[in-house]
Amino acid sequence: MTPLQFILAILLLLCTPGPTNTLMALGGYSRGWARALPLIPGELFGYLVVIVPVATLAAPFFDAYPEAAIWTKLAAGLWVLYLSYRLWTSGKKAKEGAEISVRQVFVTTVLNPKALIIALVIMPHAGLLRLLPWLGLFAALVLFAANGWIVFGNLMRRTERFEIKPVLVHRVAAACLFLFAMILASSSIQSLA
């Protein structure tokens, strides 16, 4: 894979709406741009915790035991479903929006199927030293995309034509996460059947 192909593939995944991006946008909405920036390391380290060991060690295991990837996807679906519930119920008492934590972003990213896709399909399978330049490029792309989601959330907060209530943002984010959880669960259950 050429560096340009790598950049395009990673950006396509990172710019696709999903559970981590929903939390980043919600963080931008509730915290504002500058105060949401500390969420980015949670996303980056969440991806790296999955990508580095899978790309360097576990890729042969997942090739030999594809059902392990299915169970991982099912666990991710359960976590996203839990986050959806938390956002929906916290929306009732929201004044300025949910306070998204770095820990929530980290755990959601670790369980995000995009991390496995990046590790198994896009990232070269090699030793850590050969992987370092690709990881550096990946880190820069995560910083760029995460910042974009935070800015998007912050812009939703600043709209002047109509007021977007925090409870509405919570409910929309919760519905998106619920839909994503159902997609993950249904594809995992179909793969197990």
C-alpha cells in the first residue's frame, strides 16, 4: 500500500460516523473546541492499544480463528449499546450537554471495530520498528479527523438560526450509537449462525 492509499483509507474510516466520532462531536458540543481537545489522546491511545499488538502479533491468530473477531465485534456492540443508554438517560438532566470523559473515548475506541479493520486490513503487518513510520502517519491523521469532529460538535453549539437544546443532542447521539450497536450485534449474530 502506498502512503497516499494509506492516507485515503485511514481518512475514509476516521471520517465515517461511528461511536468514537459521536463522542468526539458531543465533547465539542458540551465542552467547546479548546476544552474538548484533551479527548483526542484518549482516541489515539485507544486505537494504538488495538492496532499495535494486532498488526505485530495477533493478525495470524485472527486469520486462524475468525470467530474471535466476531466475539470482539459483539463486545463492541454491547459497549456502544451501554453508551447509548447512558447518553439517552443523561439527556433528561442535561443543561450544557454530557461531560464526555477521556476514559469513555478510550474504551469506546478500543472496542470500535474500526480499530480492528485498520489493524488487520490497512496497517502493514510487520515488526514494531517497520511499523513506526506508519503509526506516526496514522497518529497525525487521528489528530486531524478527531479535531474535525470536535469542531463539528462545537459548530452545532454555536448555531444562531435556531437553538439546539442539549437534550436533543444527547438523544440524537444516543440514537446514532444505538443504531451502530444494532448493526454490530446483527452482523455478529449472523456470522455466528
